[in-house]
Amino acid sequence: MSEPTPVSVSLKYGIPGVLVTSGIALLAISVFTSTLFSPGVSLLVLGILTFIGKQALDIILDMAAENEKRSLDRSELAVGGGMIAGMIVLAVAVLFIFWPLLPV
């Protein structure tokens, strides 16, 4: 019989991934216990919003590093700004979609 090996989990997306996974798990459990629905939706929304924020920050940091290597022209800055604006619009859309379900 072979030695048991510990289970290792790689969290590629970090805290946003944990929040989304926890929210989905609570939503699944809320089928049996309805009191867990609101915390599940809250964690899911918080995870989605932190993921969007993390991605926007990554774009900003990548653009800053690229700007240090070589000077970015206006079209590249406009594309980066458009991507960040798209992330903000996506975050607002997520809030509007889930707002009726949040315990506010």
C-alpha cells in the first residue's frame, strides 16, 4: 500500500476565487437552508467584483511596466483605458444584476 499524499490545492485566482467558490457553495447549500442564500449571493458578488478589480489593477501595472520599457503611444494608452472602462462597466452591471438579491 502506498503512502497517503496530502491534497494540495493551487489557487490561481487567489482571494477572488475563494470568495466566488464559497458563494457558489453557499448558494448550493441554500437549497436546503434558505438562510444561507443572502450570504452566498453576497460572497459571490464580492468575489466577482474583487476579481474585476484585480484584473483592472493587473492591466494598469502591465501598462506602467511597458511604459517604463518603452514609451507607449496614445493608441495603446487608449486601448488600456478602454479595457479599464469596460471593467468598470462590467462591475456596475454585476451590481445591478445582483442588487435585488443582496441583503441591503
